[in-house]
Amino acid sequence: MVVIMKHGFTQQQLQRAIRVMEEGGVKVMVSKGSETTILGAEGNAQNIDQEKVSLLPGVERVMRVSEPYKKANRKYHPDDTVVDLGGGVTLGGAHLAVIAGPCSVESKAQITQIARDVKASGACALRGGAFKPRTSPYAFQGLECEGLELLKQARADTALPIVTEIMGTEYIDLFEQSVDVIQVGARNMQNFDLLKKLGRHTTKPILLKRGLSNTIEEWLMSAEYIMAGGNSQVILCERGIRTFETFTRNTLDLSAVLAVKQLSHLPVVVDPSHACGKAWMVERMAMAAVAAGADGLIVEVHNDPPHALCDGAQSITPEQFKALMDKLSPLAVCVGRSL
């Protein structure tokens, strides 16, 4: 249930509405938007007398909400959420944010040079995998803690916030101290223990990738786990889903961007690199994502893709990244954003 207050309501009217809702056995969250103040009922609202609440002074209308996600729901929070990535960088709103960097951190020279290159082209944050979940146990698993240190050195060199993937709950304290944005990968999207602890034990922004075969509602429910724990700084990432098609690595679901923007206030970024698995597709799919309304992109960039230790086939070069950014700048203006 959500209760929408009238313009010009008094503080006394607000407190009375909250009290009546709480008497029905729910916790009330107050969302104050630019134009509307909404009271959202957390918990079972069946015992609340909807008609009684609707007749209270200062109440404009009462709506039942059928979706199981509450904190992530736009009905509870009509204004778009803008997430602070650190270092004065935000994601959401009118600015189009582009995060770029290699799939995995390989060496100090590699990550530092790529960080400098993508920053020069306009990237607002650096991505790079220190811990790598791989299908094969024999594939490169990342430099792990050493990789985190190299990312921190690249941040010190460029002032770019760093985005990297967490693998388990045992790393939360380390990531809290080391990184700016914690990425939850597709394979961990429904690792509910991890999601709950990220909600309770950190206020760092969480970039939550959609699972390989998960529905939009399941994706939003995973965001709800984090937010229910107390961390509202969630970024959703569409990275392609698994379908019957084998030509591309995954199938990029741009309709999900539109759907999520309609259903939720959380910002959405698109990963065209993992979605397609082919470097030559990245530019056009990135542009399509911006046209579809994405708040940002996360793109794999490597200075030597043929010799990359991970995902070289889908990585673009720094020169190709610059060309992409040059094309995104006028496109962003066309959809009401700036780069």
C-alpha cells in the first residue's frame, strides 16, 4: 500500500497518517520527492483500513501495490535515484555515465595505462576484475588481492572511482576499505546471503548485474534484498540473458531497460561487451542502449585484446573507445542527457 499526500499537507497530518498505518501492523517509509510525498507500507498491509486512511486530512489517495518489491518500486519513490560513485561522480539523472576498463587486472602497467586512456576519452569510472568467476577452473581467476591493490594504484593515478566484482561475503570488509562500487556478478545475483550482508554491512554503491536467465521481477527482488538491509545505493546492470541464440554470447535485452525504468527508480546501466561477446558489436549496441534510456554504460577496454587473459574477443581498444565516446556525445544530447 502507498499513501500519497496532498500538496500543502501539514506535519501533523503526516504524522497522523503514519500512526494510522502503523496501527495496521506495518512499518512506514516516507519518500519525499520533488513534487510528491509518499508513505509506503512495508509488511502485510491487509489489516489497514484503506477507506479510513483515504479520508484522513492531508491524504490525496491510497493505492494497493501488487508488486512484491517495495523499496525498489517507483510507486514508493517516484523520483529517479542518483547514486554517488565517489570522487564527485554520480550515476543517474541527466548525466550519462560511462564506466570502462579491462575484464581483468593483469599488471600495474596494463591497468594504469588503460585507466589513463579511458579517462582521457571521458570515462567517469574504472572497471576491472581482481577476482574473476570463470566457467572453467583452469581459466585465469584474477590476481585477487594483488589486483585490488593495482586498482587502488590506478585510482590514485587517475582519480577515477573503481568498480570491481565481489565473490563472497568473506570479502565485504576488504571491499569496504578498497573499492568505490561493489559489483555483484550475474552468477551471484541470487546469492541471497551475499545480498543481505551487502545491504546490512556496507553503504557502498552496489552494481547488480542481471542473472543469465532471470526475469525482470527476480532482478528487482534481488535489489530489494540489498535495499531491505539498509543500503539504498543500488545500480541495475543489464548484461544480456541466455536464449537459444548462439551467435552472440548472450542476447542483449534492451526492452528490460525500458521496463525497469518504468517499474523502478533505480538507475540502469548496460554492459554491451558481455551481452554480445564480440568487440565489433559493442559500439552500435552501446549507442542503442543510450537511445533506449540507459543511465550509463559499462564497457570492456583492453590495450591488447588478442593477448588479454580474459574476454579479449569482446574488448575494444582505447582508440575504439574514444571513437565510441565521440559518437555518444551528440547522441546523449538527443535523449536529453550530457556526457
